[in-house]
Amino acid sequence: MATKININGKLTSLPGVYAITKSGIVNPPTNLSYGNIVIIDDGIGAGYGAGAGSLGTAKQGADSIYEFNSLQQLRDFVKGGELWNLALPLFKPARSGAEPISGVSKVFLIHARASAPATILLELKNGTLELQTVDEGLNANGVKSGSKLASGYAARLSKGILDKDKYVLSFYHGSYKGMDTLNNVPFDGIALADTKSAVVVSSPEVATIQELAAWMASNPSFKAGFVLKSSSTTTTGALAADDLTKYPDFVLAAGATESYTPEAFDAALQTINSLDFTFLFSTQYADNIKHPNNVKLLDFLTSGDSKFERFMVAAAQADKAGFNTGENASIAAAHYYNSDKVILVHGAAKLTTPTGFKLVSQLYKAAAVLGRIAGLSPQTPATFKRIAINGEIHKLDDAELELANMSGLLVTHYDYELDDYVILQGVNTLQRNDYLVNEDGSSPSIAVKRITAQLNKEIVVNAKRKFFGKDNAGPNRNTVTEADLKAWLEGFLQSKTATALTDNLIIRFGSVSATVSGDNYYVQYEFVPNFEVNKIVVTGVILEA
């Protein structure tokens, strides 16, 4: 009996000569993101923000995560408030000459709130229309200031332009950004009296309620912002002049609600593990620096629940009085967290304006620090990197700078040699900071921890794709051997090794080994991280003439 062989996936016993082609090319490993962040809005976005909460009406959990790749996308979504303000330092944390320096790559935002949509009810002469907003929460409710639509949604019925016997139904959203209480001015500098509501979508000129309902059912722009919940008509369903008399102005959306609760925060936290991010940005700061939500974030990062090694960035106190006095002082908070997973920023700041200075909170400065770090490759240290502030509320003296550094508190200061405001040193809150790397692998250096986190993340993802991503082959002891694993890891590490021409995560590696036990492979390697350099000592020797 003739034996069979597999040729290009087909078994054959026929004798002959067969030619096949295989790839001898090994594609480089995928470089994964390192600048993505998550913000769980646990109250800072109250009254603002589109979409649904983590315990929303139309969406819940993972469906309530929203992502943004640019400053404008995030600002258009949140529409106003403190998150609108923080978008700038996150995406544009510094400037080099006239050009902004890039910050975070992507923001994932989850509102940790129960939420419900708003309703717009039009009771017309010959029927009714009941509409619901896609956005949920208080920002969906229309609010007027005088004759202006300040915030939220509203509808307005008007006469046709081309055909005066027809009507147009338009939908608006208020554009007031809210008050910056630190400076007692609107966040965007535009007073409420000067704001203009924006048209979201307008219907074509129509004569009947039925035509309006048909347009609502088919128009993508309408459906992106609203839902037609119900409609009813008389025999004709005609729109009439009486409708303009009854609704001469904005018809405000109403009935939307929002509620920030521990349950909603827990629901939000449970959604993030599968996201591709490196940093969590906490919005509980100052006297709330030890808030239960911050503790939950730290537990997520340190308990083993997080899929990859990730980090939390938070803000402590604003001024000298809060630097080292009291249980919630910045120094005390750094000692409290005592983790290489937590980066804690001290001090509020000032920005220049056409008329002088304005204040920005320590949370704003923490956002700039996070944007600056996230915009750098992991092996590039944050030390001495400039951020876009123009003054400090707390000008630390040399003794305070030393205390902050030794306490794991990240601070900024004006550097006269660099002629700008810079990060003093990229440190986290780990208190075991006598050595750059401790025996347990922990480190007080943000750069070292980012290197190890990125290296581990890329090994996991690329190895999984390489050895577990084949639909019709392996992995088993025959298709994946110790030699295969060793060769793959050596190739991967080589691709992450710095050269004279290319900076990278590590300086060198060695001692790669792979062993098998049961259905487990154990692979081990040694490496030297691309350690930061933050001190240079130059010694001059005086010689006799």
C-alpha cells in the first residue's frame, strides 16, 4: 500500500516530484502602544459629557467606554467643564519653540455614573413627537440663560425658506463651557452672554409630521444624536402655523439624570482590563488624594488583576501649606502610596494670558506631567523634560526639592540652565529608593518601570500571536520546542536592543533558556534596561604651568 504525504494541505499517495514554497522571512515583532491612558470620571465630569454612564440606560459596562485620539475629539465629546480644560495638557503638555510637543496617544473615558437620557416632547396641533437624546446625564438637559441656550439639547420649529408653507425642525446644543472657579472666568474665555448655540442637525422642509418621522428614521445625523420614541398624528398630520405659535422658541430637552455611586465606579473599573492602555489618570486629588476610588485603582494595579503592568498618575496638594503639613499633605500622601505603580504630582501652577496670569490646579499640572511622560518612549526619562506652565504656586527651595525627591513626590521647578519649567526627576512613590533597582525588581524610576512594563507587554502579545495564533496548527510539544522558544525570544530581545543608530528599551540581554514541565514551558532571560542618566560629574584637575 502506498503511503500518503501532505502537500500544501492535501494528502496524496501518487508518486512524483512536487515543489512547494515556504517563507524564510521572520517578520519583526509588533511594536505596541505605550502612551494610552484611561480616565474614570468619578465626579469631575458632573454636568458634562456625552454618551452613557457605566450604569447607563441604553448602554452599560464595556459599551460605555469612549475613546479619543485628539484634543478636539475629547473636547467635542465632553463639551465643557474640567475635563474639557484637562484635555489640553493631556494632548499638548509642552511646547518646543512655536510647536506643541505631543502628549498622550489616546484617551479612554468612562463615566462612573448611572445615567438616563433626556426627552423632547412636541405636542403639535395634528399629532405628537416624543424624542430621546442618545446622550445621557445632565448635559443632555436643555438649559436657557435669558434667550440663549446655554447647555444641553433643544429643538426649534421654524418656517421653510424655499417654501413658506413648509416647516423645518432643527436641533441645537448649548456651547457654554462652564466656569473656571480658580480664575472666575469661563474655561474658554467666552462669557455666557456671548455664547452661541450650535445646530446639531436640521430636517428638510416638510409639510407633515409623517414626513418628519420618516426623515428621523432614515437620517444618520439625526440618529447619531436622537431617537424617535413615539409619534402620533391625526388624519392629516399636517404641521400648522398654530405649532409655531405654541412653540415660538426652543423646546428644551428635559428629564435626564446622572448619579455617581460606588457601584457605578466598580462597574467602570471592571471594564478597563481588556483595553490597551498604560496609565490611569485619577481625578480625586488634594484632600481627596486617599479617596476610596484611588485605593481601588491602586488595588487593581497591585493585586494581580491588571492584565499588564500599568501605572496611576494622581495630584496631591497645591501649595506650600499642603507640602508637608497634615495627614493629606503631598509628602504624607507619597509615603501612604509607597508604590512604583503610583506617580504623585505636587503643586498648582500659573499660565500666561494676554492680560497677565491665570491659575491652574495641581490636577492640571498632573495632566501635563502625564501627557509629557506618555508622549515619550519608555526608555526616555521624564527628568528635565519641560512642561507648558509659566509659574509655580509653590516655588520649592533646594531643601524642599531634596525632600520631595527622596519621598517619591514628583515636582516641577524653573531650571535656569534650561530656561524653562521642567520635571525635576521622573520618580514614583516607592519609598525603597536607595537603589535604582531593588532585589525584588521594584524601582523608584518611572523610566525603569516603563521599560519593564513595555518589554513584558510586548513579549506576552507577540508570543501569543506567534505560538497560539495559528488556527490549524499546534501548539504542542512537537510544533513548539524549547529551541523554538529560545530562538524566538532571542530574536525579539535583539529587536529591542539599542544600537549606535537607534535608541531602544534595553542595552543588552543574555542567558536565554527554555525548559518544559508537563504542559508548561518556562523561559528565562537576563537583560540590562536602558537606564536613565540624570547626573553628570565633571572634574577638572589643576596643573602647574
